[in-house]
Amino acid sequence: MCYHLIMSIEFKANHPVRQIKSFKYAFEGLFHAIMTEPNFRIQVMIMLTSVILGKIFKITRVEWFVLTTSVGILMIVEIINTVIEEMMDQLFKEKKEGVKIIKDLSAAAVLLTLFVTLTNLILIFGQRFF
């Protein structure tokens, strides 16, 4: 009861309670992506597998930087793609060529990011496997 009362009060932008609420919403968005986006779940698996392999093979700090940056950007771009697709679907119920182009370009950004990430993973782990 007290929690709901506190959360319903309006606070200034820099108030700690408002900051906590923003984190809550961010985690809700992350949970939504995990539960509803199959591609995001695949990318989470890529991330987990990469971290496990990084631990097993004791990769260098530079390799960790490349790995975390690549996989992190991939997941960020996937969420942005989801936002763009959702916005287009909400704003334009009927099929339009412009909407298709926007959604295709957004998906292409994810695809290119995936290629870069896979290239980095091959460069980091390929020599260790072969």
C-alpha cells in the first residue's frame, strides 16, 4: 500500500524515487523483449555462450572489450528495431510501401550488426577452436 502511494506521487526529474521508477520501466522493457521477441532471445543466447566461451578460453581484456561491445550493440540495435517496427504498426494499420521500407531498413541494421558481431566472435574464438 505504501509503495503504491509513493510511486503515484509526482517527483521532480532528479528525485531518487523517480530515478528508481525509470529503472523499473527499463527492466520491464527488457523483460518484454526477452518474452516476446524470438530474435532477442537468440541474441541473449549468443551473449551467454560468448561469455561462457570467454571464461573457458580466458580471453584477453581487449577481446572482452570487443566481445561485450559487439554483443551489447547487437542487442541494443535489436531493441531499437523492435521499437521502430512497433511504432510503424501502431501508427499505420494499413500496409504502406514507406512503412515497409522503414521496417526493412531497421531490420537491415540488425542484420549488419549481427554480421559484425559474428565476425568478431570468429576472430576471437576461431583460432581457439581450430
